[in-house]
Amino acid sequence: MNAALVCEFLGTFWLVLGGCGAAVLAAAFPDLGIGFTGVALAFGLTVLTGAYAFGPISGAHFNPAVSLGLWAGGRFDGRKLPAYIGAQLTGAIVASGVLYLIASGQPGFDVAAGFAANGYGLHSPGGYSVGAALITEFVMTFMFLIVILGATHPRAATGFAGIAIGLALTLILLVSIPVTNASVNPARSTGPALFRLDEQPLPGRSSSAGRHRGGAEEGSVTPTVFSVHCQISAMTFGSRESGLDSARFDLMKYWPLTVATSGEVAR
């Protein structure tokens, strides 16, 4: 169990540092910025690499919505749930802290410019409404679960689950970055938001992964809480209604990798 928690911490840390780091540090770099496409690829690559590195040990959830939804659907041991979520949130917060330390080393850095935080309305890169954000986070999180369940099914091609899941996240971000700055992960939403609790967006500033619409009077916490609720609801609904019940989401049992030298997979 301890090894699994370390892997969940490291995997979520890697996801937030790699994905949000790409958004904050590289998306709008003068003349060479990677833009939305680069940020989407960065998130997908962190999940792909993390899945193969940590999947055989922890199951590679890296996402409280995944763990909660699968528990609600009877596919994950509830006794492990608090520890898993704690490890994921801690990894995301620590990664956000490391990213803050790096980003603040640049003259003129201002966390109010965005810091890859999620949101709607004035906190949306494209100024999308709360309704659009709700639909986006719910549908994208739901589809992410469907891909995960199908890719890790015992009858799925062995060895390719990480690729399918990483590419699915890349596609999800390509669609949803303009709407909510893209999350589908409560830990990813929470980490950056904690560094913006007392910040207000400023007129004329650009977000790290797109235009940040300035002049908001609302804080950053409400959009994050909203996003987390949508994600958990989608995961819970998807776990119960997907019709893939035979593919129990226990990556520690079904992860399509053969670890010939490690013996029994840690649980």
C-alpha cells in the first residue's frame, strides 16, 4: 500500500508539473510558444509515461475523480480511497508549489495572469459560460472513463492501455482548454487554484494557456469547486452506466504490462 501511495503521489505530481508547467512556462513563450496543442500533448505525455511507470504498482489513477467514481461503481476498495485521494492531492499541490518557484524566477511574473487555473466566465480562456463549462467537464470526464475502462479490459490488446489513455487526454484537452482551461481532474484543478486564493484577475492579462479575461470580481475557488463536482459526478455516472461492468477497473490486476522480474504486483 505504501508503494502504491508513493506512485499516486509521484504520478499526480508529474501530471501537474508537466501539464501545468507547459501551460505556464511554454505556452506563450515569445516566438516559440507551444500554444494549446503543445499543452494538450504535454498533459497526454505525462499520463502516458506515468501510466507505464507507475501503473503496475498503484493502478495509475492520478485523479481523485477516477478513484471516487470507481469506488462508487463498486470497482475500487473503499478502504484505500482516503489514502489515494490524499496522495493525489498532495502530489498536485507540491507540483504546483514547485512550478510557482520556477515561474516566479522570471522578472514580471504574476500569478494573477492565470497559473493554469480552471474556471468559467471571467476565468475561462474563451469567456465561456457556467453551462458550457458544466457540459464540457462532465462529458469529457465521462468519455475519459469510457476510454480507460475499454483500454484496460482483459480482452483489450495487451500493452497499449497507456497509449490509448494518454492520447484520449490529449484529445480532451484540445477540445476543452478554450472552455475551462481543461481539467477532468480535481487534483489538477485544486493545486494551481490554491496559489490564486487571494488573487484577482487583472485587465489585459493573458492566461498561461490562452486569453484570460480580466476584471473579474469573483475568486478562483468557486470555479474549482464547480469543476471538481462535475468531474466526480461524471465519473460516478460513468462507472455505473457505461455498460463495461465486466472490465472492473482494477489496473493493479488488469494493467496490460508484464513485469517479469518483480513477482506479484504490489497492492
